[in-house]
Amino acid sequence: SLSTAEAIGNIVQQSTATYNIGEAYYYQDLFDEALEYMEKALALSDAIGDMLGKTFCYDAMGDIHFRKDELDEAEAIYNANLKLQHELKDNEGIAHSIGNLANIALLRGELPKAEELYVKQAELLTEVGDLEGLGKAFYNRGMYFLDKDDKETAITLIKEALRLFEQCNAQILVDFVQDKLKEVQDSPEP
């Protein structure tokens, strides 16, 4: 696809194919290669003024740095993406970036900040009606409360995440959350 797009000069398709190659590397945990392709896709999106494409690239690049445990780099990219999403008035994207920043805060042990961001994320996702995203927000908040040794609240939030995933037929997430819920319920009290 990329070769064909390059041969006919279709920059939009070049950008899409380059992004997809980066995603393929990401899912193979080949983060350096993934980052290289995402940076190329970002440059192509920028060249054609594809602002939405840029937000996808920023998000993926932040995720790569997050997975590499390069939290400062991930945070900077997520913040740049958040700024762009505000310019685009993309509330779903804003909510996603806020969730990414909450995950970073959680990993850093900044629990009150993480909770504040997760709540803000959930509010935005409720407004836009993104059930899967809202389920992820509830799940992440559940993990936050689990980190605070509040098993009861964690279970309540994980159950709500499960309900939302079932409602939008996200079966892979349903299976994952059912397993996690059982694990949490069966674990000894802190």
C-alpha cells in the first residue's frame, strides 16, 4: 500500500499506510521501529494539514514512550496532543489524552492527580457517549482504588466497567475485565 501510494503521489494514503506500519511494529513490541514510522506519518500528516491524523500520531507516539517507561517523553507528547485536540474541539480525543495523563500520574504515585483526571475523563466520555472509553475510564479508576487498598470501591468501579463493555459488545474487554474482577474478588483483604 505504501509503495503504491508513493508511486502515484498520494500523500494521504502514504500517511495512513505509514501509520499502519508503525502500529504493526507497536503490536510486535518493536518500539523503535514503531516510533520511526509514527514520526514519518506525523510529518506526512503535517505536510497535508491533516490535524486529526496528527492527533493519532501523537497518541501513538505517546503510547510508545509510555510502554518504554519513558514517562516524561510520553507526558510531553500527550500534552501536545491535548492542546491540539482542544483546538479541534475533539472532546473524545481530549478525554482519551486526559486518561493517558491520568495513567502516567498513577504510575508516578500521584494518586490524587490521577483520580482527578480519571473523573474529568469520565465526565467528557459521558458527554460524547463513548461507552467503551467510559468503561476503560471506570476500569482505570478501579485500578487506582486498588492501589489505594480500597478493594470495595475498586470492585464497584470494575463492575461498572464490565457493564459498559457488555453494553457496547466489546467482548475482548468483557473477558479481560471478568478475569480481573474475579482476581480482585478472590484476593485477600489488604
